[in-house]
Amino acid sequence: MVTDCETKSLFRRCGAPGIAICQYCGRSFCSDHGEQLDDGQEICLESSCRRKKEDLARHFAYRAEVTERNRTGICGHEDCELERQVDCAKCDGLFCADHVSEREFMRRDGTPARGLICQHCERRRKLWSRS
């Protein structure tokens, strides 16, 4: 439910009438503190939420590259010509054993798991572990 804008300044909350709820942090925001995109996304101006939006665009481009490399039977890691052997538990790309490592991670449903993760997904973990 949209409430008044929850964006905080140094001393107080904005409090202007909210127009949407940020898809990343779940806080209401006003027209000065966020944006509603044509594709239905609603994103506040909080720096971590902006970084998540940018990261998703990079991630989708990465996934397209990995998928294309996997179609030819090779590892999804750029510049690697080894056969694909195992899949990343996060992005489902296929990689050689050199380009994944066993890590603990959170599943999409919020439960902890352990599995093989590619280097790209490992780098993204810190950003996405924040609320």
C-alpha cells in the first residue's frame, strides 16, 4: 500500500504524498524521490536501489552472452574455450570447473543453500544481500 514518501533526509522524512512503492526496498516514494518507468518498474532514488537497477541491466546482457557461448558448447566465461561442465546455481549458465566455486548463497525464496556459483554471480552477492 502506497503511503507518504519514506525518503529520509538528514533530519526528517520527506512526507509528501507517495506515488509508488520501490520494487527493491519496499518503501513508498513521491515524484521527487523516485520514478515509474514505462515498463512498469517503480524505483526510488536510494543509491542501493539505483545500483540494483543498473546491475540487472548488466546481468541480463551477461546472461545473453553466456547463453550464446553455451550454445556453441563452451564455458560461459569470456575468453574461455573449455567445454561447459557445470551450471551456476544462481544464473543457470554453464561453465567449466575453473570458472565456478562452491559458495553459500540465498535462494530466490530467501532460504540458504550451498552450490557452485560463477564469478559474475559471486560479485553480485554483496549488492543483493542488502535490503
